[in-house]
Amino acid sequence: HHSTSTGHHSGPAKMKYCLIFSLLCTWSVFALPPDNNWPSRNSRLNGTFLYDELWDSNMDIANKTLETDFLKKMVAGTLPTECYMKFTLQDIYYLVGVTKILKHLKKQKEPREDVKDFLIERYNSYNRFAQETLKQYNLKNANDIQPSKATASYLKSYNQIAQNIAKKDHMYFAVALLPCARLWPYLAEHLNISSSSPYYAFKRDNEGGSAEKHYKNLLEKHRHSMKESIVRTIFKQHMTYENKFFVSA
């Protein structure tokens, strides 16, 4: 996933609760009067941004991910190279899959110029990184990669969001992308991998990132056009999918 360009990925993750069930539950939320969009709207008065609220309330998943065998072995230098290669191929599959969805979304009608720009910019970034990565591994496309259950489930969630709720508001798709954009730099920052490790590139390439620049003000500006409960559900869901991606690696 490369935090520098996409936020993530070199990976995905998955979910305990049935996505379809949770999405069905959220449809009923649309029946609420508009002033119920954001029950905790006064939280902004405390100076907290949605960007930070979502992350802070899911830190447990981020820290649980740091404890996965895959990352612990990466730090210890005992991760078999074939495991890392399989992980990378899953990440490529994820990357190409999200790029395809963004390509579709950026062509849809979006009257808000900043949201339209966000979709185009995210597509360009994902697409550039996907093409670079395919080239790096001498792959023409991702068609020959068999997705793991975790990867397939994560992409299915992205597709369902794009085809359903993001049609009502594209900002929901921005929320769906955010866990990946925030988690990978966090993991890289907290992994004690020395520069002599064969896996140092994972730390180096994912550290820093530009998630705040792309997401923070945009989410804040448009938070009240979305339903709070759906925003929180999507973010938690995709944090969980990220975790599953590493668990299954």
C-alpha cells in the first residue's frame, strides 16, 4: 500500500460482522430527519477533527495489528521470504482492485469541486503506484493473482460501498479509504526494523505518508453531509479488514 502514494497498502483486512447485514442496518438510518445526521456534532467544539476521532476510537485495532505474527517475524528478521512475496502479491491485487473502483467513481457526477478533485487525485495516485508495482514484479496485470479470503472480502466491501451508499455521497468512499491511509504509516513508524533488515523497505516506504493532507480538512468540511453512524461503521469495518489482511499474511 505505500503510504506515500496511496495511504496503504501493501495490504488489506477483514471483518467479523457480515458486511451486508451492517449495510442493511445503515439503510434504515436514512429515514432519520437531517438534524440527526451527527448526534455528537458538538464534539467539534472541543477541537477534535473527524479524521482524529475515527482513528482514536479504533486504536485498539491498530495496536492489535502490530502484534500479528507476520509483523513480529518481520521485525525479528525470521519472516520467510515466500511469506513476504505472497503478502506483496495480495497487496498488488488489492491495489489494482481499489484503482478500478476509483476509476469508475471519478467519472461520476460530483458537484462539489473539492470532492471531485479528491477522487481524481486518489485515482491518479493509486493507479500510478499500481502500475509501478506491477512493473517492479514483471506483471502485466493482477489477473493471475489468486486473492486470499481476506483480500477478496475487503475488496467486496469497497465494491458494495461504491455501488450503494457512496452513490448518495462520495465522501463515504473517502471514509472507506482512510483506514489504509492511516494504518500503514502508523505500523511502519512503530516497527523496530533496522536498515540492515531485508524488510527495511516496508518501514521506509510506508513511513510518513500524506493522509492528513488528503483527508483531514475534506472530512471535516463534509462530515455533516454524512450519517455519523454509517461513517463510524465503515471506518471500523475497514480497520478490521486491514487487520485481517495482516493476520492472514
